[in-house]
Amino acid sequence: MLGFYTRDECLPSNKTMVHCTMKFCGKDGGATYLKQPVVQNRLGQVFPITVIGLVFTPRTLGARVFLSEQELEIYNQDDSESNPNPLPKRRKAKSTKKRDSKMKLMDDRPTESNSTIPEGLKSRALTVGKSFFPIPGHGRRAHITLGTSDGVPPVTTGFDLLEVVQREKEAFQSSLVVPTFDTAFGKLRNYEDDLWVLYFDRAWEIDSIFTGSY
């Protein structure tokens, strides 16, 4: 797997440094965003980035980020942007509650053992429901691109994550059975043949600096 995903498609300045985009200023609205007092006041500040899982597709490997309320104030990505090249749909989870002996299906209700959200952020997460649908609202596109397959631009990671959120929503709102497996790091779910999500048992926190360029 480490040989399948690379950072070859990243910009030269990004090949050895990962980031979580708060706003892509190359599109309309970039200048307005930069003029916001909250953005200007936060420049240069250090924030803890909370990573709650990983998303694997044939195109991208991304770390999923759960933003704090303070971080959401400077987050201005388009969480509803349409994917110009969506993943091909092959197999959907079955609409049945029958359990396969080869797969262990977990309770979706957030508990001390299966919630990936840190204690300090749980109050916001639990108001939206399930631990397998952790970020349905603002900030659902937040991620760190760890690598992509050959020829795939890093921006694709965010689109793949948005597709994950849609699959989570479908499973949350219906009786779809999603193959779920225990791993050493958390619960691994297979939403489609080529769409896998790892939900960490314990979130990881890493320090980050809010900067205009890198």
C-alpha cells in the first residue's frame, strides 16, 4: 500500500509537508476571505489538528480531520462542491439486517469504546448522532492528503471524502448493512468495493500552524 500511494502529484513545496486546507484562495472569494478579521488574527497561531480516521480509495489516501469550533471559524471550503470525476459505483451495501459470519457488524451508537471523537469535542459530535457518521455538517470535507495514485491530483482527496460522507448518510438513514471489521486501530468499513474507511478507536492530535502559504 505504501508503494501504491505517493506524493509525486503534490506541488514541490508540499511533497515533504502535509496540510489541511482551510480555504483554497485560488478561486472566487479568496481575497474576501483573507480580509476577514478572524482570519488575519489567527495567522501564525498553532492549532491542534484532530485526526479521527483514514479514507482509502483507488485514487487517494487521506486522513480525516475533525475541526474544533475555533477552527471552523476559519474553515471556508465548499463542503457541497460536486465531484467532476466521481468514483464508479460498483457494489452497494445490502439493505438487510442479516449478518454474515465473516463480518462483524458494530453498533452505530457512540459509546466510550467506539466513538472516535476526543472527550473535549464530543458534545458537538454527539448532537449529530452516530460514530460512523461523525461529521455530517460544516467541516465534513476537512482532510489531510497523505498520498494519491499515479496521475491523481491531491484535490481529489477532498472529493473522495465527500463521497464517503454521502455513503455514511445513506447507511445512517436506512437499514443498509455495511461490512465492518475490527482492526488494531479501530473499525474498518467497506462502503463499496473500492471505498474503505478506518474509524480510529482513539483520535490522534497533531500540532499545526495557520499560515497563508507553505
